[in-house]
Amino acid sequence: MEPTLPDTSLDTSRPGGVLDMDSALIADISTLIASGQRGMVLNILADLHPADLASVVSHIDQDLAEQVLDWLPVETAAEVLAELDDDYRAELADAIPNERLTAMIDELDTDDAADVLADLPHDLAHRILPELEDAEDVKELLAYEEDSAGGLMATEFVAVLHDHTVAQATEVVRSQAESIREIFALFVVDEGDRLVGLVTMKNLLLSPAETSVSTIMKRDIVTVPTHMDQEDVARLMERYDLVTLPVVDAHDRLVGRITIDDIVDVIRDEAEEDIQRMSGVAGGEEATDSVWRITRGRLPWLLAGLAGASLAALVILSFEESLAAASILAGFIPIVMATAGNAGIQSSAIAVQGLASGDIWASDIKRRLGKELSVAMLNGLVASLVLGAAILLFGSLFTEQLGGNPVKLAYTASLALHIVIVVATTIGAMTPLLLDKMNVDPAIATGPFITTSNDILGILVFFLLADWLYL
């Protein structure tokens, strides 16, 4: 039975050219690919944005994905390849014939070409690189750290001399329009290629042809060095509402530009990585990753959590006599552990988010400590009063277990809870700041480290107070 063409109508409530994809449609497309229905498949995918095409490719079997990339026009296939997750992209690229892969990478901007090559197996990248039209530029980009401004920038940009007229600058734009996808502004350089200013396209179009570029350029411009970390680059572009950012070398020579589409990717990737690390995952996990790679990223954190929980258990066991003397204390263990964990996660999450956005600096330790202590004291006071009131209110139901003294237990448990909240909040807030000061990613602080350390300290504080005040 010949496969039928599925309903591929575009959803008019969504942006143009966006296919309303679901599992049924993906199954239909997979069937058509497996049946060799090239024309029907290309008809379905013809009007899709490369990002949506990449989503389709990511949701079908790898052998079918390889077939789709082979069927697509070279330019489209190249853009799809650039949109895919790193590891999956490398797997697909490894199956593409060298000649076609070279043609695909040649269609990309130098920054995207460098990203694709960086993900390929070393021997394959070594064979492809010399065959590229922009081999020298791509090779230069590969020399920079992947998460630096140099690794993020593209070498395609429009630069004009400071003594050019508007008419001459316009001709430069026209001559390079074919090779540069988006032109947001013209960079103005001197005879030594040092950046001296920037001209927006609006100013260029509205100025008389005979006007000198130097009279309409903006001199006070934001630049970044090639070694700057991509997170700092993202903060700069967000703070100053920039759509393009020039990159300069140690001698202030213009070497590239970073555009807003690259920064959106950086912000998303960094946010995903921080969330994963805060959740106890190694970071960089993608939906297309293999079971083995996902396991390898998660298992170390689970084992670290297991080790921490074992230490908490040892603390509890060391107070065996206290538990034997007053078994009611066991009922408060989950309260103390849960409260310590929650208080620590709250404060550490805010600290990590503030460091990531630039609103909090590592040098703010004293000011943050004062604020967090105040918050912890207030929260601890309210929570301890609630716990104490609950013990007194329901104490009559547990007279035998309480030894006839619910007031003493209420006082002990409330004071312990208050101290635990203060300690956990302080640790949670300060640890990310200290890690950032030591140039360690602060996101790792909010995973098993904060939760486990606060569990251990919380239990220790609780039993020490119970031994002192209650028993």
C-alpha cells in the first residue's frame, strides 16, 4: 500500500512557516522517508525554518535523519546541521560524504562552521578544514576557547575606513551583501585596522552621500577582547541593548563581531547548564544523548548524594542513646532535614541566579551575609513559632511519649529549627559566592552539596540541643 501524504497545513495561529508538529506527523514523515518518498518529504519540509527542520530531524531515527540531510539542498542541510545539538550533529556529520559535508560547511558563517568542525571527530575535521573556502578564518576561530568571545564571533563583518564618504561606505555594503547574511552596522577602522567607531545602518541611509563617515560615526562604543567569557559577553549585550558587538585583539584591531542570535543561544545554553547542575546533573545533557552518556552525567552526583546521606545517617546513629531515651525525637528528624534542605536551596538558588545575571558580585559577600542573616532570622522565628505552637496544641495526644513535658519539647524543637534555618540559609547564600570568587561554577553549589551538608548540620544541631535541653 502506497503511503499517503499527511496533513501538513501550517498552524495559522503560529508564526509563518511553522509546522504544527506532533507524534503522529513525525510517524508519518518517518514512514515516507523509509519508503523513499523523497518528493513528498521535501514537499512537507519545504517551507520550514531550519530550526523546525532540526526539530524534525532530532525526533526521527538516526538513519532516517541521515537520509533527510542527504535529500535536502546543500544550503538548507547546512543550516539544519548548525541548529542540531552538538553530539547528535557530530554523529550525523560523520555519516555524510566528505565532499558534501565540505559543501555544507562552506555555506555557513565562519562562527557556525567552526562550531560544526569542533564537534566532528578530529581526523574528519582535519580532512575537511583545508578544503573550506574560508579555511584560514575558520582555523583562526578554532584556536580560541569555545566559550570565549573569540570562539563565539564571526569574521564576516563590514568595515570601512574613517575617511570614507557615505557613498563609498554604501558601495562597500553592496559589495559584501552576498557574503554577509545580516548587516546591523558598519565598523569604522583606521589604516591599522584599529576600531575607531561604528555607524548604524539608519545613520548611513539618512546621511548625504558626500558626508564623511567620521562625522556620523559613534565613537563611544562597547568592545570585547577575544578572551572574554561568553557569559560576560551576554551580560554586556543585554545591559546595553546591543544587536552586534565588535571583538578586538590585544592591539585594538577589529577581528570579528558577535550578533544577538549568537547571544540568545549562549543565554539559553548557560541557563540550561545551570539548571542541570543545580539539579545534580553534570551539565550539557541533551535530549538526543545516549543512555550511557546520560547515566555517566547523573551517576556521580547520585553517588555523591548517597555518600552525604550516609554521613547524615551516621550522625543519627551516633545519637542512638538520645533516641532510645526519647523516641519522640525521631519524629522531628524529617522536619529538620527538609527545612534545612529547603532553606539552603532557596538562598543558594537566588545567589546563583544573581551571579549569572550580574546583579550580585562575588565581592558582595558581607552585604549578602547581612541580608541573608536577617531573612533567616525572620523566617526561622515564624517557622519555629508555628512548630512550637503545633507541639503545644497536640501535646496532650502524646503525653506518654513526651514524658509529660510538651513545653520542654516545644522549646527545644523550636530553638533547633530556628538555628537550623539560620545555618542552612547562610551556607546556601555564601557557598555560591565563595565558589565564584575561586572561579568555580557556583551552580554546582545548589545540587547535592548544599542539600546534603545542610541535612548533616541540621541533624547535628538538633540532637546537640536535644541532649542539652530536653534529655
